[in-house]
Amino acid sequence: MTFTRKATGFENPADYEFLFNGEKVGRCYRGNFGSTGKGWRWSVYGTNLCGIEETLDVAQEKFKEAFLGMAGRPNEVD
């Protein structure tokens, strides 16, 4: 099993998609988010799972926890 991130190719260079075994499963991008200020918003496609973190690395870890915590998902990745 592989978990990767790649640039979306949108205008914002700080915009990534998360892939699991080559399948697009989520997104993370940097922006201004109201009272929380600047940060990295992550979301799992097709769910209401999302969050805002201070760094891209933390956002990716939180995304992985949420994604892998969904029912029927494997509990570890390479």
C-alpha cells in the first residue's frame, strides 16, 4: 500500500492531492481560514472529514489518521 501527495496543478502552488494506491482520496491546500488565520486545510473526498493545521506535515498526518480510521480501511501504510 502506498500513500503519496502530489501537486494538483491548480494556480496555487501550495495545493496538493492525497493518493492512496494511486487513487485520489483527498486534498490539502494553504490559505486564510477566518479566525484560525493561515494554515493547511485537508479533507477526505466523499466525507465530512476535514481539518486545518499549522503545517503541511501535520495536515498530512491528520489526514492519514482520518482516512485510515474510516471503516474498511487498512490500519497501516508503507
